[in-house]
Amino acid sequence: MKKALIHPAPYRFDITCDDISADKSISHRCAMFSLLSDKPSHITNFLQAEDTLNSLNIATMLGATVETNANAITITPPKKITEPSDILDCGNAGTGMRLYCGLLASIDGAFILTGDKYLRSRPMKRVVEPLKSIGAVIDGRENGNLAPLFIRGGNLKAFKYDSPIDSAQVKSALILAGLHANGISHYKEHLLSRDHTERMLRGMGAKISTNNDGWIEIHPISKPLEPLNIAVPSDPSSGFFFAVAAAIVPDSRIKLVNMTLNPTRIEAYKILESMGADIKYELKTDVYEPIGDIIVSYNGKLKGVDVSQNIAWLIDELPALSIAMACAEGISRVSNAKELRAKESDRISSVLSGLEKCGVVYKEFEDGYEITGSKLAKSTIDSFGDHRVAMSFAIAGLLCGMEIEDIDCINTSFPNFFEILGKITKVEK
Ligand code: S3P
């Protein structure tokens, strides 16, 4: 297992970053949704990281061909999705596994989805149960809750599903199933979760609309969809590590170029702003998603904050936000965030375990935590195999130095993270 030693930032920094990794959520969807067309999809800036390359590899195992040309890929779908001759490995990606479950549940054939030891311990019944209730045949350990999952694709019934959780993965799995159901389906969530699936499928010609009362109406498709033609924007969840860096290293500034400015994805930046950081958003284009630059500048010591709403809009950024909270004046609280326990690691426990090692005072709750801001101490942090935990504590190292153990997981989402960090400080691996 590889380690990294991060040295404290020697000076203020002022950088423009046009190489934040491409958006993970959108890249997964590009790989999968291209299978719903009968023409080649053209994608530039597809995320070349382990999670999304696994999704792309699964698309090829289902019969697609992929051609790469510089920063662009062309995915040519098969005439008909083919039954793969081997198991489909999603690696570490919950998005890969949950969305493929929804997509494959209606496809004629047998499919086995598996993943690494972390993914094989994450709950799948949130998608498996609603899919089974509409006729899908899916099984796995614990009655279908744990991968490997076996899917026997078949006919699905139209549904009306009021989701108990605000999850884009559950929503997307059900929307994908609804595209091949035997009538018009309806799906409701209480807080709009990231809506890339709706935006992209609508762009491909699917009839998906959201009513005033929050119900999403999904019409089955009678013919293949139009192909995707998309430039994937940069990932605001990846950019956020460096946003926190600029907000905590005195007199620093960063310009994050070509980020998706989708409101369901930039809530953590709004929280950082409410803690005192100076943040500007410059909209540039709007194709599938609003896209633009985010400029974050240090603006004095951050102040503690209470985070209890719109949790689905900042769930992935909470580990990095916790570092900002630990450096802020006063007490910060996170609540209604029990979902953090079902991510790549139990992120409440892995973040607090790291903060404890850095000497930070905290209280743990089932659905969140309270952090008392202080001066962090250098320590050796276990990433628990979780990319976002590893990167969050690497950013904390800019203030006090930090050793991060088990950094390989960073390759699942942000392979050039240390290259960018290396522009700010010395990193030894
Ligand atoms: C994702 C949705 C979120 C997020 C994950 C990616 C997606 O999960 O945490 O990193 O691409 O749909 P949930 O929707 O399950 O909360």
C-alpha cells in the first residue's frame, strides 16, 4: 500500500487549474447511456480513472466498441446488448453497480455484477428491492443486498415509486428500468438529487419530465435514443479539495476551470462561502449542464457552520468540508447525513478517526458530527481505502504536514490529484 507525505504549503498560492479530473457521475452515465442508442456517441474529456474505466469496460463486455482519439472517445453500441461471457466488475463504484442494475434488469440475458471488497460490503437493496417489486430477477448475498449480484433480465412493470432516500443512484437505476417498462412510470424523491440522468437522457430524446409536485414521469422508449455528443465538464467534487485548500491557506486563490455549475453539485461551495471564503462563479456554456469557472480566494479565517439541509447536494464534499470546519473558528455541525455511513467507507467514522489523530475535538452522532475548530496537528492518517478521505487529509496537510496511508484509492476518481497538489507544496510518495 502506497503512502504520501504532504509538506505544509511553503507560500501562498495563486493558480489556475484546468486539469481537475472530469466529472465522475457524468462519465459513468456516458459509458452506460451510449448503449441506449443505435449510433456512435462522441465524448470528450471522459474521466480516465478506475471507476469510470470499469463502467466503460462493462459497456464493451456488453458489446460496445470504444475508439480513442486524443482526449475523445467514440462508443459504438452493439445492435443488441450481448450476454457477457464473464462477470462484470464495477471495482469501487457504487454508481457503476447501482445504475447497471437498473439498466440490465430489463435486458434479455444473465449478468453478474461484482466489485472490490469495499463495494461488496455496500447496501444494494436500495435499488434491488424496488427493481424486484416491478418484476426484476436479481439475487445476491443477504437476499440481494450484497454483491456479487446476479441479474436475469426480463420484462418490467411500470411503477409509481416514492423513494425513501434522496439518491441519484437509486433514481437513475429506476429511470433506466422505466425506459423499458410496460407503461409510463413515476418516481419521486424529496430533495432533488443530482439530475445528470434526467438531463442527459432528455438530451438523447427520452421523454422524462418532472411535474410540479416533484414526481418524475418516465415514458418507455419504443426506439433507440439519439447518441450522446458531449464534452464532460470537470468534477466539482474533485475541484472542492482545492477550493478548501485556497480557503484555508492564507492569501491564496484558485481558479477551477470548466466545472459543472449544476445547482445539485455546488452546494458545498455555497457552504464554504457562508463560512467566509470568497467564491465567484462564471457561467460559460450550457450544454446538458451549466458549465463555468469557480474562483475561490482566502478571505480570513473561516467561521464554524451548521449543515443540516440539502445534504444530497453536498454529500460527496463533506469529508473535505470537515477539514474546513476543523480549521474554522468555533463549532460546526453536520446532521441528517446518515448516508455518509454508506459511502466508499463509513465516512462519519473515517473522517472523525482522522481528525482525532490530528488532535481535533469532536462529537459523533448517528447522522452526523460536531467539530470544534482548532489548530490541526500533523499525523498519520488511514484512508480506509476511501479516495475522498485520503484527499481531504492531504489538503489538511497544507497547514500542518500530513502522512496519508493507502493512497491507491485516489486513482478511482482523481488520478492527477497529487500532480496538482505538487504545484502548491512538496509531496513525497
Ligand atoms: C452519484 C450519486 C451520489 C454520490 C455518488 C455519485 C451518482 O450517491 O454520492 O458519489 O453519480 O449518481 P447517492 O445518489 O447514492 O447519494
